[in-house]
Amino acid sequence: METQVKYMWVVVFVVSMSIAGFNGVDATHDYYGPCGKHDIEKEAQKLSPCTYAAKYWRAPVSERCCAIIEKKLSNPGCLCAILQTRTAYDAGVRPEVAVTIPKRCNIAVRPVGHKCGVT
């Protein structure tokens, strides 16, 4: 009787983990953040060349910053999430200034009408 109970618990565990695993496969886009599997805080640190330009409207934007931003624009939701991180806040980044960087870099293909913070 005792062995049957142990086997029953093993079966319950395996079945529940299987169900959880199958649900996880379908919902991975919800599980990961807007930057996918990437840590948003680490992604924010990668934008350090843009810090000065993200603080001041008239600050010049470096070529390195423009190159990084151009890559990040493939996922505007991720870029918006980065602007709202603790790292960006601690660096003094002003999101209303930071969103002007793509235009200041003269990046031709940029998400027009995308609003950060709006779901």
C-alpha cells in the first residue's frame, strides 16, 4: 500500500509538470519580457554611450549611440522598456528626450506613432 501511494505521487508530479511544461511552451512570449530572454537592466547598460544625449535635448548624439539605437529599433517595445528601467532612471535619462534620439541620428526607418508606456 505504501509503495502504491509513492507511485501515485510520482505520477501526479510527472503529470503536473508535463501540463506546466506544455503551457509554458505556448506562453513563452508572455513569460519573457519585452526584450525577450534578455535582462532589461543589462540591455539598459549597453546604451551607456547614449546617456548624455538622453538627458539633454541639444546634446550631440555619438555615432556609436546611433548605431546601437538603430539595432534596438527592431524592437521598439524593448527600447521603451529600457527607458523605464532603474538603470536609466539612476543615470538621469529623461525618456521624453531619449525618444528623440532616433530622429536626431537621422535614422530613416523608425517606428512612427509608437508610444512608450502605452499598451
